[in-house]
Amino acid sequence: MFSSKKGQLCVCLIIISVFLLLDACLIFVYFKYFVPLNGKGPVVPIVVTTWNYSTANDRAWDVIARNGTALHSVEMGIAQCEIEQCRHTVGYGGSPDEHGETTLDALLMDGSSMNVGAVGALRQVKSAVSVARFVLNYTSHSMLVGSQATDFALAMGFRAENLSTDYSLEIHRRWKENKCQPNYWQNVSPDPKNNCGPYHSIRYSLPRVKGSAASVNEIEMIDDENHDTIGMISVDHKGNVAAGTSTNGLTNKIPGRVGDSPIPGAGAFAESGIGAAVATGNGDIMMRFAPTAIAVELLRMGYSAQIAAQTVISRISKYYPEFQGAVVVATPYGDVAAACSGWNTFPYSVHARGSNMTIKTIRCSQYLH
Ligand SMILES: *[C@@H]1O[C@H](CO)[C@@H](O)[C@H](O)[C@H]1NC(C)=O
Ligand SMILES: *[C@@H]1O[C@H](CO)[C@@H](O)[C@H](O)[C@H]1NC(C)=O
Ligand SMILES: *[C@@H]1O[C@H](CO)[C@@H](O)[C@H](O)[C@H]1NC(C)=O
Ligand SMILES: *[C@@H]1O[C@H](CO)[C@@H](O)[C@H](O)[C@H]1NC(C)=O
Ligand SMILES: *[C@@H]1O[C@H](CO)[C@@H](O)[C@H](O)[C@H]1NC(C)=O
């Protein structure tokens, strides 16, 4: 009786041990082969840019190839796009606001010092990313906005210039002719769907269904030429990581609107030794999720750039299934990936040491929840 009980106990213990061993094996195999992790290794100098902004990417790579710093590389690359007015969505002469004025948002983040310089709704100065560099270098602030950012820029020696062009004024003229459609107002009177302002608020809010918080209006307006912020990540030979953005925002925006681009953790985030991320797309929505900060956090936890990018995009599409946007993620060790939603495809440009610049195009997933 006694010995058979002992025998049963023994058998039990053996069975339990076998199961524990099997579990350990399964966990090992799962983490080794099924959860893509980013590995460390030698530093891979690289420049990664949203969209097919290849001359900007080349300009930034030039700085890296000459042993310049990642931060300088990002500033020079983005400045190139501001000069070229990349697709009229970066630099002067694009995206006029409701008054017809073009204003600029830009950000630079140095992932080695965690220093940031940014401008929001900058008026009358063309080189927004360079003003951001001056905020970074010559102040202990992180962001200056509006006319006072202009005052700062002029004091630092920048020129005041007219940011309107015949192109941007024509867009504005047509918008007014079209009863100010589309626009970004809601719950105001007169009805913003058929009227220009001035509007006043309706003092009760319309019921909103959870999970469909974005109005149809909000989504339809982000067409293919209304979202193409340049976001850039550079890794230099020493492994410093920097990131930055520049944009003239949304066409017909309400004056004073600032999107995700100049906000660290939203438009861009960088941390040397870990990696960086940049975002492009519907900034009003994306900035609510701190996507680039979270992507870098996922890299820190060991996830691959691919998992990091997909995770933050699917997080946003859980609440806004039709939002349009993309995130590009890179580590200083050569792991680069992007994820997007709401478009068919999304291109980004990569130049790493030992290879030529290539434009990679990914298909945008539809995330189901
Ligand atoms: C970049 O993409 C746009 C459309 O997305 C296309 O019209 C343009 O030709 C492309 N430019 C280059 C240099 O590939
Ligand atoms: C790059 O510059 C650093 C100093 O900033 C220097 O130590 C290093 O040797 C240089 N590398 C090359 C390849 O020139
Ligand atoms: C900012 O400071 C760095 C060194 O700290 C310098 O190399 C760079 O030229 C400065 N940039 C500007 C725009 O003054
Ligand atoms: C700015 O430039 C546009 C286009 O050339 C011109 O129509 C407009 O009058 C200019 N504005 C000012 C204030 O000079
Ligand atoms: C880069 O491009 C040049 C000229 O187009 C070509 O000769 C070279 O083989 C390319 N290098 C690589 C690594 O693809």
C-alpha cells in the first residue's frame, strides 16, 4: 500500500518533469524562431527617408559618407526637401491654411544627447528644419511656435520671406470658390459641409460611436498629395542616431493647426544604441498614439524593426481603421522596416554603407480587429 503510493508519486513527478522540460523547449523554440528580435552587432551607417525623396536621401548620405554626424546629416537631407518643395508638402508654397498662408512644422532629435529642437506653425521663414537646429543648439527649449518662432529665427539671422506662391494661392482660391470644401470643422454653425466660416460652436456634442471617432470628413481629405511629410533617420559611423521631420501640414487647415511632425515621440523619435522611428500620414490622428516613441521602446525590448512598425500601426488602426499613415523604423545595427495603413503601397528610401540608395515599396496591410 505504502510503497505503491510512493511509486505513484514517482511516476507523477517524472511526468511533471517531462512536461516542464517540453515547455521550456517550446518557449525556447518560440522565442528563437517565431518572435523576430533585433540583434546588436557592428554599427551600420545608414540613411532612411519616408517616401521616394531620393535627392534628400542622397544629400543626407553625403554627410554620413564624409564622416559627418547623424544630426547634421538629417538636417541637410531635410533642408534639401524644403528647397525642392518635395511634392508641395514640404517647404514653402504648399498646403495653404484657411487664410491662404503656408506655415511650416519641423523637428530634429539628437539620439545621443536626447536634445530636441522644433518649430510649429512657423511663419515667413523657408528653412524650418534649420530653425529647429537653432532651437536645439542655442536654446534650452525644445519647441517654438508661430510668429514668435519667426522672431527667434530673424534674431538668429534668418530672412523673412513670402511662403506663398502662385501654386499655393491658386489652391486657396479654388477652395474658397468651392464653399471652403473640404474643411476640418465639426459641430459648428453654419454647417461647415456647405459653408465658409466664420463658424461658432454648437454647445452640445453629437453622440459618437466608440471606435469610429474619425469623421468621414477627417479621412477623405488626406489624399495622396496631402500627407507626404519627410521623415528621416541617420546613423553615423560612430553609431549616433538622429531623426527629424519637416512639413507644411494639411491643405486648408485651420490656422494654428500643428500636426504630429514637430512633436518628439509622434513625428520622430531617436535614441542612440537603440534606434529611431519617423511617421508620416494623418498627423492629427497619429499624434494621439505617440507611435515613434513606442516603436523605439519596442526596439529596446528587443523586437525587430518590422514588429515595432507593425505594432504601432495596428495600435492606431484599432481605433481608426481607415486612417492613412506609415511608420519607418531603423536600428543602428542595420535592421530597417516600415509598416503602413490606408494606402495601397508606401515607398521609403534607404542608403546603407556598402550599397546604393534603393527605394523600397511595401504593401499596406489591412489590420482586422
Ligand atoms: C515618386 O513617387 C511618385 C508617386 O508616388 C511618382 O509620381 C514619382 O515619379 C516618384 N519619383 C521617383 C523619383 O521615383
Ligand atoms: C571620423 O571622425 C572621427 C572623429 O570625429 C574619427 O575618430 C574617425 O577616425 C573618423 N573616421 C573616418 C573613417 O574618417
Ligand atoms: C550646432 O552645434 C554643433 C556643435 O555643437 C555645430 O557643429 C553646428 O554647426 C551647430 N549648428 C548651427 C546651425 O549652428
Ligand atoms: C507673396 O507671393 C505671392 C505669389 O508670388 C504674391 O501673389 C503675394 O502678393 C506675395 N505676398 C506678399 C505679402 O508679398
Ligand atoms: C551601385 O551603383 C553603381 C552604378 O550604378 C554600380 O556600378 C554598383 O555596382 C552598385 N553597387 C552596388 C553595391 O549595388
